[in-house]
Amino acid sequence: MKVLFLQYPPCSTCKNAKKWLDAHGVDYDSRNIKEENPNADELTEWIAKSGLPIKRFFNTSGILYKEKHLKDLLPDMSEKEQISLLSTEGMLVKRPLVIGENFVLTGFKEEEWEKYLGK
């Protein structure tokens, strides 16, 4: 099973996640989320596949999220508007993201990763 690993290389959580993937022998394609931001179609598919609320795809602790006051703005936006916003800037997207055939993982939570990616 090969997964897509979206990450921002300088991010310490992403570095730890990459080490975990390597240590567990997970086959993955890596993509820099800042250089190659997910587009609206990808995000729409991943959000649907994940079964998670769209808020889980926002990097709520990021500088950009806070600068844009998204905590206050998002509740008044449609899902389509939120996805469109996410697709404009990789730093708004929660990272790391792991996209598998029938799952999507947001952030790095070892227990969750073990469940889906452990061997």
C-alpha cells in the first residue's frame, strides 16, 4: 500500500511523522504542502473520504489562520468557500496529511497512524 504524505519539511511534527513512516516501512510519495498546495478537487475528495468535519483540515495553530481571523470567519462560510480558501495556501492546511486508498489522516497522532498504517 502506497500513501500520499503531504508535509512541510521545516515543520517538526512533519519531521517526526516522516521518521515514523520510515521506521514503520510505509511506502509513500512525499509532497511539500507549501510548494504544491492541494487543489479544491483534491480537498473535496479527501474531506469526503475522511468523514471528518472540514475544520479538521485547517491548520488552526498556524500564523496565517490567526492573521486572517479565520476562527471568526469560517462559521459564516459555506463548505465550498472554505475549500476554496484552503486551496489558495498550503500553510492553511493541517499537516501532515496522509492520504490512503480509503482513509485520510490529519495531523500526526501515533495511535491513529498505527491503526491505519501499522504493519
